[in-house]
Amino acid sequence: MEKEISKEKTYSLRDAYIMFFVIQAPYGYVNQWGYQIMYWIGAWSFFYVLQQIFGDQVNNQSNIPGMILATIIALSFLFWAVHVFLALPNLVKMEKLKMYKLKNSEDLKTR
């Protein structure tokens, strides 16, 4: 019986950080797509707020409630992004442990 999981099937921390910095998909890398979609919505609102603050908007006074909501979402995204960056090693480690648990349970069933 094969006790080890091949390296092609395991998650690597290097790939997780590449996904984080290049396409902002840290949750997509570990197959948590619900969190990933919420993460992208937060990133969109962050860039929307930056565009509203620093862009050339003639009528900024018209959408104050929308700006307040987008600013709250954008600030929560900043905190979330820092948290994900620091927690990424644990996310990868948890996914590896899930794979080993599945492999061990399959080995126990075949005995």
C-alpha cells in the first residue's frame, strides 16, 4: 500500500503565495470558492473607493451612502487581506492534513 501522497497532489506554500500576489486567489488555491468570491467583492470595493477618492469625480456629493458602505467594505478588505497573508501557511497546512486524513481513512477501509 502506498503510504505517501505524491507531491503533485499536495499544496505548496510557494504556490499559495504566488496565487495571493498575482491574481489575489488564496482561497481559490485551497478550493474554498465561497470565501474567494467574497474576497474578490471586497477587493473590488477597495479599488472602487480608491478610484472615488483619487479619481476625477465632478459630483462626489451625490452618492455619499454608497461611498460610506464601500469604504466600510474596503477597510474590512484591508484587514482581511493582511489576515489572509499571515494565515496562508495555516490554510495550506490544514488542506494537507485533510488530504492525509482522507488517505489514511482509505487505507483503513482497504484493510
